[in-house]
Amino acid sequence: MPASGFFEWQKLPHEKLPLFIHLTDQPLFAFAGLYEVWKARDGTELRTYTIITTEPNDLMAPIHNRMPVILPRQLEEQWLQPGTDIDQLKAMLVPFPPEQMEAYPVSKLVNNPSNNSPEIIEPLPL
């Protein structure tokens, strides 16, 4: 699943703070995920997708108890190859290096899915 970043909400004593998390040196990266097409008895198809999560790295640990698996660019093709050894795939399910990531507070506009504009990822002034 390609992405430019993701949101997470940090629990504070009296509120939840929305944060935008992204990689510092890659404008686009990939989450590890699984895709499946299920067929019902009547023949209809249900297409499903899930993003795989792992334990948090040092950047994410104060924010949330898990994080999405971010694939290093050199492993993206291997992740997608049918027949890749299961042990090789499992070895990819690790936290991304925190020094290559950044998290910053964003507007609560992100709390409403109908808000779809660049301003929802703009850093809040400190």
C-alpha cells in the first residue's frame, strides 16, 4: 500500500492529539499489507485489504502501542513476489528505524473524513 504518511492520535490527560507521521527522506513509501478477494456462495466478490502492524519503534512508542510495517524500498518487490519464503516475509515485519521518521501535531480537521485538503497535514504552530 503506497503512502506519504499516516495519522495517529496520542492520548493526553484531557484529549487526543492528532499527529502526522512520515518518513524524512522519502515522499512516498509502502506499508506491508495483505489483499484478498472473497467469493460468496451467490458469486459476489468482497475485496479486502489490511495493513500489517508491528511493535512501535522509539518514535512511535510514546504515541501508540503499535505501528504499521513500513517496507524499506529494497524489500518492496520481494514482499509482492508470489512464492517468497515465509521466513523472509516474517523477517520484514519489524519496526522502521525511528531516526528516518518524523511525527508532528496537526489540526483536528483530520478527525472528520470529509475534510480532504492539504491543510490537514500542515504542522500546527508550536
